[in-house]
Amino acid sequence: MIRVLLVDDQPLIRSGFRALLDLEGDIEVVAEAGDGKEGLALAEHHRPDVALIDIQMPVMDGIETTRRIAADPSLAGVHVVILTNYGMDAYVLDALRAGAAGFLVKDIVPEDFLHAVRVAARGDALLAPSITRELIHRYVTQPRITDTVAGLKELTNREREAVALVAQGLSNDEIADRMVISSLTAKTHVNRAMAKLHARDRAQLVVIAYESGLVTPRSR
């Protein structure tokens, strides 16, 4: 059973998402919150698999809520998916940096919404949609010197290759095909790179890849 927390200051939006989720036999909405502070408290209490969090909310916004969830080791199993009204919302990249596993536009079709919840619950980043790649292309154009540079030097050539493919939105199976290796080996390369770069999940791995200059928008 996938346990979901809904955090949005608009009751109508929450009720709409809940109505969809309640129809699924493998998904359970464990709690709802109308602001980030309440959402954080409910995340600590219920430890959901997925937290769907709006960006702009009173008391505590979605980015700060995400940052606090990501910083709490006891909430490592909570995968945050940011909800936004606009596909190119400038706050989305900040949310990814804060530790979000991905983001969804609120006008997403029901089938894609349900699929996204299941993808997030598995621990996979919601980075494949073209809208996310376009966001990264638009906002991450100037590599920054970060503390991850030292970690990059520790990566093997195969791990670097795997990270570059993750940054293109490829799954482990697709990375395996591209690198001509097994899916298990591809997963191992990705996991080792995440550990060396201190990335919480694949979403942060992508941000690190672009910000560090390992991958540039033109190389896609």
C-alpha cells in the first residue's frame, strides 16, 4: 500500500486529488494539510511514502517544507513531489535543490497523476517529462563551483557516464542498454554516484550534474 500525504492550501485541489487516489486499491491518503508547517508535522507523524506538496502556501511554503523533510534522517523514506500551477514555475528548481523528487503540474491528466505517484513511491525521480528537461535547460545554464566537485573527482568513468545518462532522464534499464551492461550494474553505478555526491535521490543527482558542469544543457 502506497501511503500519501496531501499538502495544499486549496481544499478543492486536495479533495480532487484525494478523490482520484481513493479509487486506487494500492494507494491510501493518510493525511491532508493546508500549510507547510502542518504538513511537516503530519509527515513526521505518519511517515508517508509520498508527500504531494504545493509550492506557494501560507505559514510555511513548499520549498521550506521540502527542505526540512529532506534534512530529517528519520524522513528519508518520504518522497516529496512538488505541485505547481505552472509548468515553468521559477520555484521548481529551488524545490529540486531542496530535496524534492520531482514535480507535477496541477492540470495533469488523472492517468499520469496516478502513474507519477507510483513512480515517486518507488524512489524514482519524476524527471523524464519534457517539461522538466526544459526547466533544467532554462535555469541551469551556468555551472557553479560547489562542494560536489570533490565528489565528482571520486567518480569512476562509468559512474560519470551513468550520471550523465540519468541527467538525460533515462531509467536504469535505458542506461543499461546505452552502456551495454546489466540493469543491476547500471543501478549500482547510479547508487554509488549518489553516495559519493551525497545526493538524496535521482532528482538531486540531476541538479548536481548540471550545476557542477558535468553535464550541460547543450550536451543533451
